[in-house]
Amino acid sequence: MEIKTKDISVIIPIYNESTNIEELYNRLKNTLSKIVKHYELIFVNDGSKDDSLLKLIDLSQQDSNVFYVNLTRNFGHQIAVSAGLNYCNAETVVIIDADLQDPPELISELYAEHQKGFDVVYAKRRKRKGETLFKRITAKLYYRILKRMVPFEIPLDTGDFRLISKKVVKALQHMPEQNKFLRGQIAWLGFKQSYVLFDRASRKKGKSAYTYSKMFRLAIDGITGFSDKPLLWVSRLGFLISFFAFLLIIMAVISHFILERTITGWTSLIISAAFLGGIQLLSIGVIGEYISRINRNTINRPLYMIETTNVKLDKSL
Ligand code: UDP
Ligand code: MG
């Protein structure tokens, strides 16, 4: 039997979202059935510890548009979405969070914008509700810094909620890097991009699985994956500090031999030693981040492992 290409495929990463699945499914179904004839929902279960998987299997048995891909353990949000991209078969693909922070109804607007001829239509947050001040400020700051560090246009205030065309999905499959930062990869790819504004609601039920340490990881991957600037800064800083050290040496020599005054001062000594030690450790850390990236990519392990799925088609590399 030939597998038919759908109009829209929606990829939904799932980690402990049991309480959200039903409402999410209903709202997606309502929205999609209004705009296209053939669609599929691809739920990627990212090692949930609740009964999310059972609910997904249940749905897939009731509705032939529903598919699940069950990963062998928790691989993280970006990898779950990447797995979904290898299992979808449609002209356009929408990536959406399961916790209803991204309103499924917005897909009609994303699709309408896509039909004007855009290959990437991202959903740009006008407001973010229900998130801590700390998260809002760090996210805002982060994207603005990242934008200055990369040589291509990176959209501000957007997550992974977006629509991409088949062309973009194909291109992404040729970017098999390990430390995924999808929104960076898609921005790097270029193509015709547009956006739709929306107010981001707070999480419907359950709690965020994105801990600060996972957020920090993602932030570092975003930078190291697309910019070599930190390495440049570190070496410039090294030059600058060596230059000052050189001046200090000359000053010390002059004051000892010519002015015949030896500089005393334990405090200045210890402060500068501590300062230099800190800078050195930080620099080694920055270099380490890049080395770990090289390491992970040379090991060349698959991104994820699949335990079970009801999708017939596997496009994974
Ligand atoms: N998620 C996932 N794996 C993880 C963490 C999260 O698949 O390890 C999914 C989660 O189920 C949701 C989406 O990724 O669909 C976004 O996660 P979350 O709402 O926890 O992140 P936040 O909105 O707080 O950044
Ligand atoms: Mg969320």
C-alpha cells in the first residue's frame, strides 16, 4: 500500500503530559479538520513516566490520523522533535508544545501565512504568561545576545512553535548534529521566512520539565552551535591581560631599579591572582564546551532510539 503524503503533519513532543493530551487532541483535530483534508498528528513520547503512552496508543487506535513514536527513554525536547521530523510525511509540518502554551488554533494562521509563499512561519510571542520574571528576563536577554553573535538573522522571542515546509524538513535531515538547537538550524537554513504574533498562555496542566539546567544547556548549545565568537573573545581577553601584565612588569622593574622603591601590597597580589585564575578557568570552560561538541559529533551515535511506533515510514538517516 502506498503511503499518502498529508497536507499537514503536527509534531508534538510529550513528556509527562497525560493531563493535557485529551484537550490538545480535540483542539488540534478541530483546527486541522477546518483547514485541510489530510493531516496527521505525530506524538513523540519522550520517556514519560506517567500514562501518556497508553493514552497515545488509545488515541491512535480510535483515530487513523494519530501516530505515536515511543522513544526508549527521555532524550530531551529538541531530540524528541527531531525524531518526529524523521517520521512525518506531509507537505508542511507544524511543531507545537503539548502543554497548550502554544494555542493549536493558531495553526490556521500559520498555514494561511505559509500559503502566501513562505517556507517557514514562526509564531512570535507578544506576551508570555505564567512564567517567572527570571525566565522572561533571561530569555529576552539571551536571544538578544545570540542575535549579535550569529552571522544570520535569528528571530527574537520565538520558541519552536512554527510551521515549516517539506523542503525545510528535508534540509534539516541533512543536519544531523548532536547538540540540537532547532530554531537556530532553521534560522541558519534561510528560505522565505515570516511570522504570526500570538500571546503565549501559561501551561494548562502538569509542570514544566524544562529545568533551569536544561535551559542553560539549550542556551549553551545555541551559542556553541552557531558562533565561534566566545573563542575569539577568550583569546582577545588573553591578549589584553597579558598586555597589562607586561606593563606591570615594566613598572615594577622601573620602580625597583630606578626609583629604588619596591612595591609592597599583598592585597593587590592576591586579587590579581584570583582574577587571573577565574579568567583562566572560565576560558578553559569555554574551550571545553567546544571540545565536548566536537567529541559528541565524532562519536557519531544515533540521536535517539525508538522502542515502538505505529508509523510505517522511517526516514531517519
Ligand atoms: N518535553 C519533552 N522532553 C523533555 C522536556 C519537555 O518532550 O525532556 C516536551 C513537553 O512535553 C512539552 C514541550 O517539550 O510538550 C515543552 O516543554 P515544557 O512545557 O516543559 O517547557 P517550557 O514551556 O516550560 O519551556
Ligand atoms: Mg511549556
